[in-house]
Amino acid sequence: MPRPFAPVWVILPNQDHVRAFRRRLSGIGVMGVELGTFYNYYAEILARAGRLLARLTEPLQYRLIQDIVARRYADHPRQGYYAPLRDKPASSPSYAS
């Protein structure tokens, strides 16, 4: 049976996108829309199932990726598809709204 007023989940890449999208929605008065990242909804689904989730914050996720790339390309620092990530700051990117 269709539920026209059921909440809608919008999954976005990171918290910067969530904040920007929330600002856009606030200007038009939308109701019943839940915004979050994949990890937010993953945690929600596990919580509803009674299971716990260990979660890394975005800065730690970026730092982990950076460390993995640095180790992988230690011998050849400028080779490989992900090698440019080595020199990026270990914080989440900032997106303009």
C-alpha cells in the first residue's frame, strides 16, 4: 500500500553536503525528508536491528585513506591513481553551498 507521507531518506557523500542540502531545503519548507551520509543510515539500520557500529569520523576516514595511500606508494610516490591524495590535508573537504 502506498504511503504518500512516509519519510524519505536522502543519502549524501559527507556532512558538508548534508549541511548544504539542508540549507537549500529550509528555504522551501520541505517536511518528511531525512538527510544523512551512508554511514548515518548504516548506523540507523544497525541500531534498529539491535547491533552496534564502530564508526570513524570524517577526518579520521580521510587520514586513514591518506596513510594507506602513503604506504602503498612509499617506493614510488608519484605513481598510481591515488598517489595525488598523499599530499592532501587530512581533513574533510569544504564544499561551497
